Amino acid sequence: MATTSRRLVVLIAVCMLAAGAAFAQGSETPRFVIKMDLGIGVQTFNEPGPVTYQSLGMTPDISFGKLGVGLALTINYRFTGSDSSFTIRRADWVPDVVTFESVVALYLPKIMYVRWGLRGDPLFLKFGSFNDGTLGDGFIMGDYDNTLFLPDDRHFGLQAGLDGSLFSFPLLGVETVLGNLVALDVLGARLYLRPLIGTGIPLFKNLEFGATYAVDRSPYRGTTSTGTPSPVAVFGADSRLPLVNVPNIVSLIAFADAASIQGAWWGGMFGVGGRLINLFTYGLQFRVLGDNFIPDYFGPTYDLLRDKQYDIVMKVGPAGSVPAQVGWQASLGTSLLDDKLIFRVSLDAPFAAPPANPTPEEALLVYPHLRGIFSLGEGLVPGITFDFSYDKKGIATFAGLVDPTNAAIKAQINFKSGPAVISFIYKIVYDPSQAGADKWNVTSGLQSSISLF
């Protein structure tokens, strides 16, 4: 653990030094901007069982050039007993067991994010919460989400990307995702190489090769499974080649991946993707998956299914018997009006019919999987913004598309009038590791906020 922590400190230090170099190279004078929202609302927690609190929160947001910092300082309180005593939710401020790790785990996530740059920049850093942790084409880690247990449990993670072009050396680059800097459980990195970037050869000068390694050091963390399982690792190689790039008209990229879980279970895919008239994104994959191989192993709902997936790939018996299959994945999306309207949907499934009477764990892998995202930004509809995501595994029937079993659903709608915003938040997450009614982790709340400046 100490060795891992030292390596993490070195990584962060290198990234910060790189940020300093990037800042020094900037030609524009940075602007200092500070925003502050005051929020009042209600919030329901599972403690266990639903318990509703009133909430008072401040969310300062500070930016200076490419550097941005956001905080989440919220007091959840209620009046209890016959004398209506005022009580503050203890779990927000005092850990059950006071240790260095528990204190850091509780207070560090009150920083919503620390960000440098944007994804796609030569240097990108984001500490905090995220739902889009992706390495390469996402065949090993795609849209990993460390926010599934909010508001009860906030994880403070890291996304980072460093391209050698920042130092006039575009041959190499690296991207990294860490799900929780306190626990250091889910870790992933991809190193990529552009061997022909300096040759000027048409088409092939942009050929890219990558190598990815991702590991979960605590596969049972946050689940009801017990024991001390060994880490589970997924590694692989990929290649990308841009074939067509007509600005504002069409782009086409071909890619291929091969990966292994623990060096025992293998899978691969090849496909194409790109943009059309700067409005639509598209993708199509052909997948060949060996026995017990799980594509997108670290996916959007990984933190819910980590013990189930571990049992499939590491244990002998019915839980570890998902048959080999050939399948596909298709995706389509759009981003309009400077990202004021965003819509993305993807669907993956095997070509062949699933085996008869699959176990619940197998059903999550041999039936279709749907993921959709819809976002309505400020300015398109006066006074209203909206965010919605839906991730559903194990779709055995058409009616199963709208059945929340094995699904993670998030929605937030905001109504704005002048400096005031009223938000309705709803989240339902199906946690198969729980029993009975506890499988449904439901969070809902009504919040109002005022922009102070």
C-alpha cells in the first residue's frame, strides 16, 4: 500500500509539473472567475431504510484559466423527537471508525472536482467525481462511473491524459483513470504510440497503437460478498487508424482491440466510428468473446456488479461458465448547438440466441445491454435544463427495456428563474448484491439554489 501511495504521489507531481509547463506556454491572459450557489432542499438516504433530511449547501466554483475547482459543502439536518430537536446527519462529518483513511475518505470527496483543461487537450486532469472514465476504445474500461452511490458515498477519483505534443513530442501519450484515490482499488492506464507521426505518409502517419492495463485490487469492496479475493486484472492491445477526415462533413476511424482477463479468458473486436456533418456520432463493432470473457469489464455499472463479475471469471462452477459468443455493438449520438442538446445510445448483444435458463449472473452477459444519455443544456428551452442516463443489462424481452431490474437510472431537471434554480433529482440503482427490497437503492430530492455571485 505504501509503495502504491508513493507512486501515486509521483504521478500527481508529474502531472502538476506538466500543468505548470502548459500554463507557461499559454498565450492568453487567464481570467479569474468565482461562482457561488446556495442550495436549500430535501434529500433521502438509505441508512438502512429511507430517511429524509432537509439540506443546506454551498457550492463554490472557482476557475483561473484552465484550472477549475468545485466544492460541495452540504449540511443535512432534521428535527426529531417530541421536542423537535435539531440534529445534523452525523455520517456526513464523522466516520464510524476514526482512522486516517476514514477521515480522508469522508472529507476529500467534499471537493467535487479539481480540473485542468478538457478531455482532448494535450494535458487533461480531473480529480473528483466522474461518469465517463474511458481508456482507448472502451473495450476494457468504458464510461466507468464512480458516482453510483451518491449521495450516501462519494468517491474522489482521477482522470488524466498527457499527450507528447505538449512537449513537441507527439510520438507518445498516456491516459489514466483511478476510481477512488483513497481506496486505490480500480486503477487503469493506457500508453499509446504513433510510430509514423513524423513521416508525413498520407493516412498512415496517424496510425496509433495502444496498450492498456486495468486492475481492481478489492473486487468485493462495497458489496455483500465476503472474503479477501485476489486482484483481478484486464490487459490488452489496440490500434486506431483515421481513414477519412473531411472537416464539417464526415470522419471515419477504424479500430481493433484484443484483451485478456487474468491471462485466462480472451476476447477481441474490430469496428469503425466517427462523425457525420458535425452533428452525429456513430460506431459499429464486431465482437468475438471467449468463454467467461466480459467486454467493457470496467463499465458504467461496474461498482454494482464487481463481485458478480469476479465470481464469473475467477471461480469454478456455474457462476464461471459463460459460454463463448460472437456479438456486436452499435452506437449513435448527436451533439447540437454547442452541446446544448446531447443524445447518445448504444446497444450490444450476441448474434446467437442465449443459452437456456441462464443463471442471473450469466443473463447479465448473454442478453442485450442498452445505455442511453440525454442532456438538455441551458439556453435551448428558456429556464429548463435536464440530464438523464439509463443503463440496463440483461434485457431478455422487449418489456425488459423499461424494467428497472439490473438498471441504473439517473435524472435531474432544473427550473431557473433569474438567480434562483429549483432542481428535482431522482436516481434508482438496482444492486444485485443486496436482498429483498434493499436491492432498490432509490435516491430522490427537491433542491432550490440561489446564485450569490
